[in-house]
Amino acid sequence: MTDSEYMEEAAVLRPRLVGTAWQYVGDEAEDVVQDAMMKLWDMRCNLHCPMEPMARVVVRNICVDRLRRRNAVTVVPLAGDEGLAAVADRCFSATAVCSAAAAVDDSCERVDRIMAIVDRLPDRQRTVLCMRHLDGMEMGDIAEQTGSSEEAVRKALSRARQAVRDRYRQMRNKR
């Protein structure tokens, strides 16, 4: 992408990205979008039109980072022993706040471990996993926005889930 193409895309995208960021961080939305635009500027040589899918992912990741830093909290109600996928689906971008109940404490530990694992996934896998589970996007939409085939998206999502599952089991076995 050339500098002029980037500038044109950025001018059109900026208001949409501010709206997305506002949903996450409120008054900090402009700062988040500015940070995202700087990251995208650094990546412009590798970007393709349209850059909106990548820009949305960058904005969302910056928002999540800011929320984590300021210890934004979400109560994660987990009943019984739910599977790893269910925990990841429900708690993907949240920091869990635990009550005194032992079952909730255990659930919070599991969520924290899963979040640590997700944070260490390769960018592509993390992006596809976020688009699928945070945004609730369909495979075809993810493929279209990432410029990949639906099969490639399915494979990346499968690998991401498998990596989370395997690393979670390794962590449990070490205890």
C-alpha cells in the first residue's frame, strides 16, 4: 500500500474505528485510534486494500490491552466444570473478578491461564480466534476480511484452539 492509499483509507476508517474503540474504552477512544493508526502506518508496506479488517483487530487489541492495564473487570459466572472451549468463549477478553467461593476461584484461575495462553499465540491465530469468538464472525466473513480462503481460516482457528487446549493441559499437569 502506498502512502497516499494509506492516507485515503485512514481518513475514511478513522470515524468507524473511533466508534469501535468507544465501545471498549469510552473517552480514550481517540487515543486508541491514534495508536492504531501509528501501528498501521508502520505496517503500511505490508497492508492491502481494504485495511479495515486489520485496523479493527489492531484497535480491539489496543483496547483490550488498555482495559487489562487499568484492571477493568468482568464477573465470569462459571457453573460446574465447563470445557475449555466454553470458558474461552465466555471469558476471552476479560479479567475475571472472583468471589470467595472456591468454585469461582478455581474458575478464575482457569480463565487467567487461558488468557495467558491466548496472549502468546501467533498473531494470525490470535486474530482469527478473536474475530470468531469476540466478534462472533462467520468463517466466510473472516476469510473475506483477512484475504484468506475459508479453509485457511478454519485451519488457523483449529490450530489456535488446539494450541490453547494443549498448553492448558501442560500447565495443569505441571501443578
